[in-house]
Amino acid sequence: MKQITVLVVDPVGLHARPATVAVNAASKFKCEVKVSFKGRSVNMKSIMGVMSLGIPTQSEITITCEGDDEEFAINTIEEVLRTQKVIA
């Protein structure tokens, strides 16, 4: 299992556009990918799940990958979120 905790810095939080990009990135991997916020954890391959968390700016989120390609998955998802300027 690979896990990272990051700070959301986008002024609008984790909103629809970057969430869609992150979900698309997560969906390319075989491993299980979860995002956690305030004690709730959802499948990061589900846009409805990610949006249901309502993650505002300056929030800490934890992304967890577990499975065959977990190392590549966590690195790719982190890079995608940094490219979208969602996390610092």
C-alpha cells in the first residue's frame, strides 16, 4: 500500500475540472485508489464519490493506492494534481 497526504491549494478546492482529470488518471490503473477527507474515504475512480467529499481549499487529503501498480499510480496521480495546481 502506498499513501500520500497533500494540501489542496486551489482557491476553489478540489472542484469538477481537476477532479475529473484526477478520476481519469486513477481509472487507468488496476490498483484500488481511494481519497480520504475528514474521516471519509471514497473510490477515486468515481467522480461522484470525489465530488461528494466537497474538499475546500487549504484541506489535507490522503490518497491511497493498493494493488499491482500502486507505486506508479500514486506517483502519476500526484503529478496530475500538481500539474492542475490543485496541490502544492
